[in-house]
Amino acid sequence: MSHDVFICHSSVDRVIANAVCARLEQNKIRCWIAPRDVIPGREFAASIIEAIHGSKLTILVFSANSNDSQHVHKEIERSVNAGIPILPFRVEDVTPSPALEYFISDAHWLDALSPPLEEHLDHLVGTVQLLLNRGTPGDEATLAPVAPGRVTPEPPPRRSRIALWVGLGAALVAIVVLAVVLLTRTGGGPSDTAGAAPPPSTTSQAASQPFTDEFTGSVDKSWTWVNEKPEAWKVTAQGTLEIVGQQPPPFRNVLVRTAPTGSYSVKLNLTFPTKGKGFTGLVLTGKDPDTRLQFGWTETALVTQTFTNGDIADDSEMMTADLPVKPGGDAQLLLEVRAGLYITSIYDPKYDTWYDMGTGHLDPGFTRLGLLVYSKTGAVTGTFDRFEIFF
């Protein structure tokens, strides 16, 4: 058997699913996860069926996305029909749809609703190890709870309408009492506004909105240039932004904007350079670009790298020979952020799929997001066609 666990998830939850996969495989638990383990050229559905039948356990990354996914429903149905135990790993407080509840109503659940996710991943590893060591596929005893305080037999039922109104009434009474106490203590009046929270800034509001720049005629005014060298960048008549890389320090012509908070995705269309040594692509950073996450093209590979004070801390790469897009070609890069984790991917137009590049924990200090081009030796020009943030 080539793997122990089949990871069932919605493609929207790939960041969390890949984190689950990485933690399990770090502990020598073999996993099968799409699209990583789908062999190019093979029928996708057939690969899924074979993977399910070749597993000892199916882990369901349960969220609103997977709850609504017909593909997830089919994979869970196939697992049940094959006698494969199901272990739901719930990352959102969602009640299963009737179609899904039919198959998982008797399963024991692992809740991962409260941060940090790492603690829940550690508990998941221990649970999976115990289940794999206890029994064989189809043995219902393998799904006995491991830690009663953290494993729940099923999601909590919906509250009745009466209970809901009672709860709302109690909450309203509590709010009124609290308001009276506060007014009594402060001598409340219309002028007592010092404790009021300020309205969100224009910057924070803009950062939480979808954004697209196709570089038609100019760059959007919401961008900020860091260490700008005006003669080293231009917007072309074809509607592309060209940045000529400069050799740091300092990093020149870094184009940034306030990064969104929470979960979001960034898609970048660019042309891979054909000459020079350096970097061109996406960057996430704070005040100092020496500490950053960068995802893009170098002279030999597509890389996802993190730097701390200029020193490389983590690195994953896909060499030129393995890339679906070669130097001089137009590429699409994708950065997804979910639950404090990130995943980077490149689009393969031949197979109409995204290949995962790297994943890791996102530094909360990375408050700025944008484009980075720099040179090591020779001339490196970054050519960007479209930048998009979506939620």
C-alpha cells in the first residue's frame, strides 16, 4: 500500500489540507492528496477512486466549502461504500448538509475551531496514529474517541427557535444592565466619546476589498513605491508594467500596498525573464524588505523563499525542467492565505490545474504585499500583466 490516509477536502481549503498533509507526513503517516498525487495525463476521477480504495483512513477537512462540494460528497460516499473509516477534522462551525450527514453522522469528530491550528494538528497526528495502529479498514472500533475533551461525537445540533429567542432576550438584558453600570460610573452623557472605537481607516477599508490592476496606462494610485528609481520602471503601450531589477542593497522600485487580513488570495500574471540572474515576482514584507516572503522566478527555478534579516530561512523550488511554463513564457502565480498559513501555486495550462509550490506559516508582521524585482548579475526585467486580490 502506497499510502495510509486519503485527505478529502474542498479545493478552496487547500492551505489547511496541505498543512494537515505536511504534519502527518512529518510523522511518517503516508498521505494521498489531490492535486499533488494525481498523475498527469491520468483521469482525475479514476485516480481518486484508486486512492480511496488504497487507504486505511479518510480524513475529511470539514468546512462550509467542503459541506457544499459535490466532489467531497462523492468521495465520502465512496469511502463509506469501500468500508474506509471517516475522521472529520472540523475547521469551521458548520452543520453538515443532509447529503453529507447521512454518511458521517456516526463518525467521531476532531474540532479545530479555535486557534492555534498547530495544536489541533498535533492532536490529529496522535489520533490518526492510534486509529491506524488499532484496527483494519472497516473496523468501527477504530473510530472510538481518543481524547473525550477534544473529540465530539457529532456537530452540535441547531438551537431551537425558542431557545434562540430566550438566549437573545437574556443577552439584551445583560447589555442593558452593563450600559446602566457604565453610565453610572462615568456620569455618561452625549459628550463621553473618548472610549469610542475610531472608524476604520481608508487604508484598512481598501485592504479588505477586492483589487485588480491591469497596468493600463499607469499603475493604480493605491500603490506605494519603496526606494523608487523612476527611470527604471515604465508602463508599456501593451498594458504591462516593466521593472528593471537593481542590485541591492537597498531593494529599489518595490511596489507595495497594505496586505489584507484574514483569508485572501493573490493572482499574478507575469512573463518569466529570459536573461540575467535575480528575482521577479510576489513579495510579502513588513517595514524592511530584508525580512520577507517571496514567490517568483529566478534564473534557474520558480521559488518560494522566506528571508529573515537578509538570511534565507526557508526555501522550496521547482526547477526549470519541471516547470509548466519556460523562460519567456507567460505564467500565472497564485498565493493563498488561510488561517495563518500560506500556499503558493503555478498554473499548468496543458492540464488546466494548479501545481502547489510551497506552504508554511505566514509571519503576522508581513503587512505589505506587492511586486519585487532585483538583480544579482546582469539585467533582469520583470514584466507584469495583471495583479489581483480576491476573497
